[in-house]
Amino acid sequence: MLKIERVYRQVLKELIEEGRSFFQQKELAKKCSVSLGLVNYSLKPLVKIGAVKKAARGFRITDPVKVLMHWASIRDLEGDIVLQARGSDEAELEMPPGVLFTAYSAAKIYYGIDVANYSEIWVYSDPEPIARRFSGGPMRIMVLKPDKHLSSLKKTPIAQIFVDLWNIPTWYAREFMLAVRERIDGVLARLGY
């Protein structure tokens, strides 16, 4: 995952989950463990497309959907896969501690969104515990390289789930993505976007 994606994740998390729309670059740099220069660099395309408006002491998100779509378009999910394994139909329940679900499992477990059956589980985790625990079965397990910023959040934010689903080429990923987007749109509408 690119470090600039941490910035997008953080601002969308705070906007969608806390209703916050104004940010200071220095504060974001600290929260995301990135440089101030990287935060400013990550904002350039967002300013250019009208998703963010810079102010004297920070910036305001003016179009969160554009932020979400920009992030989805630059995400390289496949490049973050560190392990592919197989597990039983109960593999979600058998995951080792510290695993952060994404995609279908996260939509279902964290947000109660369950719109289709699926045959793969996507998680952010150290690959070693997964490799030791799972040795076969019908459920495909895709392990993504975690980053410290995501791990510090304790739960995969809904914006991250949307972006990950956007990048999975299955029909059921699309069904989940649309349901997650509907949930996000509902929150944004309540916030006046």
C-alpha cells in the first residue's frame, strides 16, 4: 500500500465515522506516520479534481466521493497479497488474533452487510500465523500486507473496505461494493454531502 493511501484512509475514516471535514496537514502526518511533505503531495490530485479545498490552516473535504474514487483508482490490492491459503468453511471464525478483515468478511462482520455468498476471505495480517493455521479446504484466504496505521485503527474502516472491494474482480465483490457504497452515501447524506 502506498503511504499516501494512509492519508486518504484517515480523512475518510474521520469524515464518515466522526463527521469531521476539516483537517490540518501536520496533525495528519503524525496520525499516519508520514512526512508533512507526503501529506501535501497526497492532497495535490484532490485539490485538482475539486475534492479538497485548502485553507489558511489546513484543508476541507468538499467532495468525499471524489476522494473515495481517487483512492480506489490508485489502489493496487493485488500487489499487497503476501499469502494465498485455503481454509474450511468456518475459516472466518478460525482466524488468529490480530487479523483485520476486509472485503466481504469485513462488510458482514463489522457493518452487517451480507448481500451474497462468497468463497474467499480477505484479511490484513502477518502471513505466518495464517500459513500455520490453515492447510486446505474450500475457502480461499487472501492475506494482505498490513501497515502500522491500519493496525492502529483496530477495525478496517468502511472506506478501506469499499476501496478493496473495488479492486476485486468477482461478481460478488461488485454486489458488496454497491451495498457498502450505499451505506457510505447514507452517512454522507446525513452529513450534508
